[in-house]
Amino acid sequence: MSTTKLSPAQQESARKSLQIMLQALAGTTLGPVADAIGVDESTISRMRSERFPQFAEVLTVIGLKLVPTEAKLYDEEDIRALLHLSRRSLESVTPETLAKGGAV
């Protein structure tokens, strides 16, 4: 990446986004990608080294991150609540309750 004014955390985030882009691009041929956006393959090849690092930095600066399409987003508060309820439920599990076939 070029010399930037990003914080170390932002640089790491941009690096991860760039890695995701490059891995995804490596998993396909350049032809269909180029056709889809109306450029030739050489343009995509140049963008990979010249523009993708900047794209990743822009995403980071505006507070976005790149994830694979199949990734799911879950609210952090929802996850905390589920973990809390799970812990509370597991606190009632003892050898005796297990012997009886479940928690009381």
C-alpha cells in the first residue's frame, strides 16, 4: 500500500479488505469481471495493483468493511444477550440435574 495517514488499526482493516478482494479475484478469471464493468482484462489487472489498495483504504476511512457475500452480520448486543442467557441456563446444570435428564 501507499504511504497513508491511516491509523495502524485502519491500515490493518484496509489490508484485510484488500486481501479479500485479491483472493476473490484470484478465484475467477478476469474476463467476466472485465465484461461486467465494461473494461478489458488489462484494466482489471492494472486496477488490482494500482487501485484496489486505494479502494480498500476508502472503504476503511468511510467506516465500511469488505466481507464475502456469504458472511452474516449479527448485532453485538444480540450476541451478548444470547451468551448471557446461555451462561445463566448452564449455571443450573449440575451432575444431579444431568443424572435426572436435564436442568431444573
